[in-house]
Amino acid sequence: MNSAKNTKWWTLAGIVIVIYSFFPVLWMISLAFKPPSDIVSRDPQFLPSSFTLDNFAQIFSQPLFTRALINSIGIALIATVISVIIAMFAAYAIARLEFPGKKVLLSLALAIAMFPQAALVGPLFDMWRGLGIYDTWLGLIIPYLTFALPLSIWTMSAFFRQIPWEMEHAAQVDGATQWQAFRKVIVPLAAPGVFTTAILTFFFCWNDFLFAISLTSTDSARTVPAALAFFQGASYFESPVPYIMAASVIVTIPVVILVLIFQRRIVAGLTSGAVKG
Amino acid sequence: MTATQTRPLQQDPGKAALSERARGERRLGIYLTLPSYAVMLLVTAYPLGYALVLSLYNFRLTDPGGRSFVGLSNYLVILTDPVWWNDFVTTAAITVITVAIELVLGLWFAFVMLRIIRGRGPLRTAILIPYGIVTVVSAFIWRYAFAIDSGFVNQWLNLTGFDWFGDRWSAIFVICLSEIWKTTPFISLLLLAGLVQVPEDMQEAAKVDGATAWQRLWKVTLPNMKAAIMVALLFRTLDAWRIFDNPYVMTAGANNTEPISFLAYRQNVTLVNLGMGSAVSVLLFLTVVAIAWIFIKVFKTDLSQVRGDQ
């Protein structure tokens, strides 16, 4: 029939979607390489009049950005690791054990996933000041790992349900010790799910802005998304636009790398965790 | 798999005749989930309860001595203030516009991802890029694209001098654009998961019976993925309802583009008016509960798959 023609149409549609995804990214890259004088010109163009690396040099010379980058990486990584470990216990229990409170836990996770985080900034602001963790890494790690937990629990329990756990017994029958069976059989089977969950959790923490501006006040814990709002031009008369975009390019790089390498797993994680259960 | 196989063995956990093994399993299950329970309740339920208490007081951090019990008057002040209703309308408008467009666009993306033969991998990689981009970055990208001085949009549309952020609805348009660009990939992947579960032979049968592609979409495909659509809608609606980053970066709430989350932030953090701010927080929470209730009770959204109890 006309399937060859259909194939062509779907490919064309695919190209449209690829353009949809990359066009704004190209705009970001273009701005990041523009000389600041391009921004205030009366005739703004999509592409730079000349390419410059000065914007990157400029942001890397500012502690506002370098500190924020360190904060972002550190806070997101720590929150991810803790969240994934806590969720791993829960996901194992959900996938393998019968116990009271299983449904309650999954319902609670659902409620947290829908929770309006802005409703917490007031009380957390006040509580964190009382506890002395306002404007610290810990003050951000705690809400991040909490709000990442539902995603971590769902994604990982969906992966864990697919693991053929009987293989553990099979290995033991074949003479492996319990520890060997766990290490040689279960860990390799579970690792991809844990790893995928970690990527999604990291994206979640990396993205946050609301807590980052509400619960920090100085460089000591401010992450890049929050720092972007504080960028100034090199002088009063210079636009901060190229600097903000250069910083944006930098925080987008880890995302692009992870997506390029782990595309298949991320798609599997997103589609299995939320709907199939 | 294992879980479903072992379940019949412990059909009646309430009975006293629980085996030693089953009791051990129950205990282990509780221990393993305890940290999750503790974290989620301590970091959300407790502060929410605290907000509930604070909302009954007149309490500013700048004037700690002036703290006094005022009952429900904070709520009365907010609900009779046009600012709240303005923000409510802004939030509702953004939610309805973005979710409706994302649903249609996301469905189309899902179809393309399912049917495309050449370049399936690169397409999925491309679609994940907006999903992974930091929301604030997306907001800046779109803001600068539409800005009077730096943007190319006015140039391309021949609108030189038009200030997109100077008017409520044109600003909301750009806010929605950024929101849609960033989140459509996510909704399309949720829909794709539902789409692949629609049996292919049903499609074929409808085709043989002479149904057009349009009829097949409405009579076969969509009804069969209703659960996935409703779950995606619920998630996206509540996500859009708490929109914060895009308006913050683009307009900072100017020209009546402030959403409710921003009002909560402004009262609590900028003005440190914790009494009034907490009342906004509680009201924001209640609107979310109401939306979730509507989805679950009125639209009968089936969450059993999300909760994992098949």
C-alpha cells in the first residue's frame, strides 16, 4: 500500500520535532557567543555578528557563578544519592514483600508528587532559621531529596518488579552463598534501574529554583538557577544577557551528556515509573 | 512477578495464624519503608501543620513581638482581596492553556515516536533535551527571544518595538510558550507508555472494517489509553498549577501575571509576613486538593496503576 509514503511522512514529522527541541537551544548558544554589543543593537539578529568566548571567561571569573556551580553540583549529587538509597529500600519492599502500609506509602508518594512546594517555603524558611540550616547545603538537600522521593520510589519499584528474583535462589542452589548470589546475580540486574532512577532524580534536583531562592541568601548555598537571577553586566551599561546565557549553556551541558548517553534508559524510566506501575 | 505469585499464600494477614516467615516479611517491609515515611511526613506534613497554625496569627518576622492570634481573619483578608483572585485567574488561565496544548501536541509526539522507523533513537534523544533543560534556563531563553532589545521574534514578525511583557495576555502567552516547550516531552512520554499498550490487532480490525484513520483514533486508540491520558492530565494540571519559575524570570509578576505560588513566595519570603503568607500557603494547598479531588471523583481518574496496586 502506501506505507513507503507513510514512512516518509513520519520521518518528516520526526524532523519537525527535532527542530522544535533544538531551536531554542541554538538560540541560547547563539546568545552565549554574542559580544554584549550585539544585544543592545537596534537590529537584533538570531546569529552573532562575531563569535566570542569572553562571556564564558567572564562568568568563570565571578565567584557568583563558580560558587553556584559547585553548590549546584554538590547539593544535587548528595540529595540524589540519599534519595535513591532511601527509595531503594522502599522499592525493594514494594516489589518483593507483603506488609501493611504498602498502599499507604504509595498513596503518600502520590500526594507528595502533587504537593504545591510553594506552600512550604514560608514554614521551611522560618523552621530552617530556627534550626540554623537556612542558607546551607543541608537546608536545600532536605527538601530536594524529599520531593524527589516519589519519583525515585515509583521508578525503582517499577524496575524492581521486572527483576527475576528467582535467579537468586537458583544461584544458591548452584552452590553460591547468599552474599555471592546477591552480588553476582541481583546487583547486576538491579543496577540499571537504580542508575536510571538516579539520573531522573538528579535532573529534578538540578532544576529546582523555588527552594533555591527561598532558602538561601548568600553564595554559600545558592545554586546556579537562583544565581542566574542575580547576574549583572560587566558595567552598568552592559547587558547581562550573554553572561546569563553562557552560564545557561554550562548548566545544560551535563543534561545533554546524560541524555546522549542514557537516552534509552531515561525513556524507559519515565514511561515505566509513572503509568505502568 | 514474584509479588503476585506469593500474594495468595498470605491472603489473610489479619488472622492470628501468621507464619513466622510472613511475620518476618511484614517486619522487614515496615523497616525498609520507615525512612521514606519519616522523610516525607517530616518535611511536608509537619511544615504544613505549622503553616496552618501560623496562618491564624498576625506575625511578621520584622516584628516578632507583635505576634497575635487573629483567627481566620487572614483568610478573610486574602479572599476579599482582588490580588488573590487576579492570581487565581492567571494561574487557571496558564494551567488550562498549557495543559490543553500539551495534551494535543504530546499525543502527536507520542504517535510520531511510535510510528517513526528511521531515526527513532535520535528523535527520542532530541525530545529529552527540553525535558532536561532547567526551567529557569528555558524561561531566560524565551524571554530574550521576545525581548525588545535582544530578541529576534519582533524582527522576524515585523513587530519592532512591541513589548510582549508590557501587557498581561501577551506576557502570559510567552510564559505559556516556555512552559509548553519544556514540558510537552514529558507528557508525550507518559502518553507513549499508554499508546504502546493499545493492542495493535484492534487497530487492524478497525482498518479491515473500513474505519478511517480519524475514526480509529477516536473510537479505538484514545478510549483504550484513557487511563494513561487521565493520569498524564492530572500530573500536568497540578504541575502547571504550581507554576513559578517562568513568571518569576519573565515578568516578576508584573502586569497581573503573578501566579498563586508567586504570591505565597512574595508574602512569606520577600515580605516575611509569615501569618498572611501561611494563609496563602494553606489556600494554595487546598486548591491543589480540590483539583485532585475533581480528577479522582468527578473524572474518575484511575490511580491504581500509579499506586502500583494492580
